[in-house]
Amino acid sequence: MDMFLKQQQQQKMMMTPQLQQSIELLQYSTLELEQFLYDQQLENPLIELQPPSFQERIFGDSHSHVRSTENDLYTKIAEPNYREELLQLATLTFTGNDLQIVQFLIAAR
């Protein structure tokens, strides 16, 4: 009787319920996703959704952290950040020591 040991490696992708739900949610439009969340809220009493504020609806989540006053909101949105833009352009244009010099000059203002 011959005995032998065999080792085999396999890679399988299992479609878990969480993965299926994630794929389904990624296909939703914004309105469909919003409707799905409200439906889930009705089914589950532990879910509480707060409707987005006017600023969140207009400007999206990127400006939702600015909530102090209306004037501050408009000032921060209208004020461009030239330093960040220059740093991005510098990384596309320069390399090595030249990039470090340019970054220093931009940071020094």
C-alpha cells in the first residue's frame, strides 16, 4: 500500500451575503440609495437618519464640516487655496532636489 502526501492550493471567491449587498448598493443611484436607507429605517427601529442640511445638499459632504456661520461658509468656499494647487503642480513638474526647493519656496510664502 503506497501512501503519499499531496498539497494543493486553490483560490475561490465566495459570494457572502455582505458582498452581495455591497454590490447591489453600489449599483444604486443617489435617489435609489436614499430610498433604500429610508426603507431600512422603517424596518429597523434602531436606525435613525437625519435629513441632510441645506449646505450638505448643495455643496456635498466636502464642505459639511464648515458650520459656524453663513458668512464663514461663503468665505471658506470662495477663498482658493493656491498653496495646495502650487504644490500639486510642482509635484507634476519637478523631481528630486528641484522639487524640494520648490516645495520649500511655496511653503515659505
